Amino acid sequence: MNKTTIAILISAVLIVSAIFLTSNKKSTDNNIPNKTQQSINNVSETEGKQIIEITAKGGYTPRKSIAKAGIPTILRFNTKGTFDCSSSVRIPSMNIFKNLPQSGVADIDLGSQKAGTLQGSCGMGMYPFEIEFQ
């Protein structure tokens, strides 16, 4: 085989791989809202505080949470065998960067938030999440 044939074969393999990887996304892809993601009730109130629970593993679930503005808020991350970059959380607007345990629970006190959207992500910025305070 000559260099041109090898280059064409490598290009074809790369194109087929790219098509396969992008077409095999799960229906729960965080970029595509679905009923499951929209109906998750992950906010509870206890002793005058609201607790927002998010699972961290391969990203954050749910990716969007809706909470009440103006009351003390705890953001609770649950991990179970989390070894990817979602094991570190950052919320730039609040100067928060926290490493989560690989398995366990970690709380972040958000205080009382005003109405608006609080955005966070993993340590590398690959997996975003947001909390809409109403």
C-alpha cells in the first residue's frame, strides 16, 4: 500500500468512529431535556433549610434544579464510585471549589440565594449544572 491509500483508510476509520460515537448517545444526554430530567424532584425542605441533592458521576444528575430563592440552601452531592472529573465541583460566582469523596456525601452551604440562576461545573468545566432560584 502506498501513503495515499493508508491516509484514506485512516481518514475513513476516523470518520466512521466519529459517526458511531456521536450517534450512540443515550436519550438521557444532558443536552437534550427529557421527561425524566424535567420531573426529578431533588429539592426538599428540612428545619428551615432547603436541600438540593445532586448525584455526581459521569456528570451531574439532574443537570438543572429549581429551588426557592431567599431561604438558606444546602447543595448536597452524592457520589458512589465517582472517579471522573465530576468528583470536583466549582461554582465560580461564589468562589467555590470542592473535591468530593469518591463515595459518600458532601454538602456545600449556599446561604440564601436571590432569584436567578447559579451555574456550576466539574473541575475541568466539562460537566455543567445549574440551579434556578425562583
